[in-house]
Amino acid sequence: MDIQTLLVMLLIGAIAGWLAGQIVSGSGFGLLGNVVVGIVGAFLAGLILPRIGLSIGGGILAAIIHATIGAVILLVLIRLVKRV
């Protein structure tokens, strides 16, 4: 993995984490936390979405949408665990 790939992944994670924080209001973790949630969410979405037959496509916009869906799922799960 080169530095350019890492920077793009962090940028997509930051955007996806911020979007997920806006969608699931009250569950933001700050900038660094949102980046982590976005990256982990992208990983989760990469595992879950193909198994249920949801294909978004390719490109940066599709990667942001993909990561945002995963980050929203992750934030909802974190919110459910925090309640219990």
C-alpha cells in the first residue's frame, strides 16, 4: 500500500464518517473517531453488502457511498450497544 492509497482511504473514511455522523445524529465521535468509523464501516460494508446482493459500482463516489452505508450500520450498532 503506497502513501497515495492510504491518503485516499483516509479521505474517503473521513467523508463517510462525517456523513454517517450527520445521518445518525448524536453519534459522532469527533474528526478522528469519524475517520476510524468510516474506515471500519467501509470494511464492514465490503463484507456485508455483496452478500446481500447490493452492488454500488466503482469510483470515488461509489466508495464514499459504500463506506457511508457501512459507517451508518456501525454507528447504529454502537448506539445499540451503548444503550444496553
